[in-house]
Amino acid sequence: MNPKTFETLKKILVERFAINPAHVQPSAAFQKELNMDSMDAVDLLLAINETFDIRMPEKTLEEVHTVEEMVVCIQKHRPKLS
């Protein structure tokens, strides 16, 4: 897991969704532990796409359940640096 990507995602969660920074851990589940609903998930996806300049499909939300899984998914969608 990329620490820089994690910190950026954590910043989005804290600033946009008013989540306590102490609760944003790699193993934290978006629904169960961070109390995010489906509308929050869509908003998060839009924020991620904008922040990281990537295009993750909405179906990603069905497959990603934790902060760590989202970090890995962001990394997969980022362009490879040559």
C-alpha cells in the first residue's frame, strides 16, 4: 500500500466527509466503521477521480470495502511513470 496515496485519501475523507482522522485506518470499512452510505461512496469516487486525475468506474464501489482496498485500486488506475 502506498503511504502517500493513503494520506491523500485520508485527507479527502476527513475534509469532505468530516470523518475523525483517528478512524481512518487501512483496515477501516467504509460502511461499517466510517458510516458512509451509497451516496457518500459515489461522492468519494468523484473526489478520488478528480484528486488523482483518474477514471475509476462506478462498479469499483461494489468491489472495494476498506480504505486499504481503495488505495490499492487507486494505484492500479494511476498512470505508470516511465
